[in-house]
Amino acid sequence: METLKFIDGDAHILEPEGIWQDYLEKKYQHLINGHVRWIRGSTPDASGVGPSDSGKKDSLSFELELEVMGQRPLGPRDPNAATRGFQDRDLDELDRAYGKWADQDFPAGAYREVMDGCGIDHMILYPTAGFWTTGVAEMDGETAMAIRRAYNRWLGDFCQEIGQGACGAASIDLRDPGKAAAEVRRCVKEYDFKAVHLNPAPVPNLRLYDEECDVLWETCAELGVPIGLHPSANHPFDSGLLDYLPGLRNCRTTVSFVMGSMLACTAFIMGGVLERHPELKLVFLESGCGWAAFWPDRLEAGIQGGTRKLKIQGLNRTPMEYFQRQCFVAADQDDPGIEELIDAVGDHVIVGATDFGHPEGRKYYKAKQDLIDLPGVSMESKRKIMWDNALRAYPISAH
């Protein structure tokens, strides 16, 4: 029987409490503190307000504490936010999936054991607290890049400790595209990072398609590393989207992830970035894949299909052609949009992912098998999703 290889296109590290003291330049250390970890605590009662008195053993919850320049980019503290909406069986599943690693603060050995034990050949590692570390509007580009450099230094050491198959994604800030490009080059040269992490939420006064950013896109294209566009929940720069849904925390997360990806896709295609940089690759992460089945066509078709087949000013191809040539989408194993995306765009644009490390990724241990067992998708397409497409997206050796 054929043994299929698997590249996990979206896994997450949990930044330790000492990362800033150990890796950030001293003159910036007073500006940031925080950590992310799984902790054991009492199971919330049915109201989600306090601990349960049912005698149930302590369960796991997700704690993310971060303060930057005197602000909390994640918004007001909500001690029940991590477990709100989970039923008891889900809390048990979290403990089964992560309990062992949580008790050890998710060391490098956890990633090594999971990769070896779950048949994951490569993991592309993205941040957790790092989604928000530069999410303060008043922050200058120099400070933002210092924070990103510190994270990248730590990640380089962490990947080396994990060993073979651990692939870092260089984290950058867009306030200074030139410095971001230099940091990408450093990370690829020094740490052999395989991707670039960028939160698509726009930084103040700069958009993804502004020409000032071309130096960054050109560098990524030259080095062969894709831009991993990974939105985050309740990011302060997403306020334009999130103001529609005050108080609906779970819905706000869904909106920022999915619509954030659609907006980024629009910026890169309609803003001419992919036209100007035909070798640049994009990977849209943790937003499902159903939106990608209709969105490239909708960019061309407009309202009621009124602009379909008309040439778009400044572009020599259709949005669908750019997407098919340069874009990839990470799909959940049970995503019903996989078949639709294959039919509408092709099976060459989908990559697999587990979201290991985060609550949503608690089924990482069977992600590979779930993809293999996926009904309605050919084995040839599954092979592409699990391996071939990721080899085209990331500069990973096939051996």
C-alpha cells in the first residue's frame, strides 16, 4: 500500500514568557511583555462564568497575555474566551490532544514527537502571540521590526532544536518594507526559513498593493518563499470589519479570518501585485477554502456578472488566472469546500494543515488519515493536497 507523505502547512508555536528578555534588544524590552500557554483550571459551568462544581477534573484552557506599549492589542481580558462555546466532550478532547504537551509548556520535543508519530514530514510553523505583537497604531517601523527580529531569532533556535522537517515562517511587519525585505533575506540565509508570515490586516497608512511594498514582494519572489497570509482574531487593525459585530466574539473571529483573506486576495490581485511579481506565491491560511471557489471569478464578474469577460485596467490576466498561477489555500480536512474548489479552480491550489498548538487544531493526530479518507476526492488530488502542492508553494526538498 502506498505511503503518502504529508506537509502540515499551518502549525503554531507558543511563545514562552522569557522570549523578550532573551531575544529582544534591551532598549525595546520595556515596551512589550507577554506569553501564551495552555493552563489547567476548573471547567466553566453552563453559564460560562465560573468553575463547575460537578467534581470534574481540571480541564485545559488557552491563556494569551500580551501588553505592548502600555496597550493590550487583544482587547479587554476575558478569562472564559478560550473555552466559551466548547462542550464538555470538547474539553476532554483538548486534554487528550494537548494535556501532555501543556504540562511541559509545549517544548521542541512535542513537535518532534507529533511529527514522527502522526506521519507529518514537514511543519510550517507560525506564531501565536506574534499575531498581535505589533498591533499598536502608534508603533514606529523600527520598533516593530525589532520585535519581529526577536521572534525570528527565537524561532530559528526553536526549529533547530526540533530538528528535521521543522520549517520556520519569518514574521515581518509592513511599516518599513525595506527592513522587512532585509529580515526575510536574513531569515532564509541564517535559519533556512521556508515562508514569510504576514498578518493581512493593513498597517496605518500603507496597503499591500502600494509600490513601497514592491521591494518586499520582489525579495520573497527571488528567494522562492511564499507569503503566508494568516489573519488573527480581534486584531485592532481589523476594526473596520469588526465594528459590525460588537459582542459576538466567535463571529468576529470568523469574519476577520475569512474576510481578511478575501480582502488580501483582492489587494494582491486587483492591486496589481501579482501582475508585477509573477513569481511571488501566496498561501491563504486558516480561512477555509470555500471562499476561494467563487472569489476570483467574483472579482472579475462584479455585481450580477456585469463585468465578466471585460479587461481589467492594469491587468493582463483575469483574477482567476492569477489565482491559479500564484495562490494556494490551506484546507481543513473536513472542509466541504474542497470539492467545490477543485471543480472551480483546480486541485493544484490546495494544501493541507493541522493548526497544531491551537484549540481548533485538537484533531491534528488524525489529520493525515482524515485527508486520506476524504470522500468525493480522487487519490491523485489527495496526493497533491498532502504533498505535491506544498512542494510548489514552499522551497522544501522532495527528498
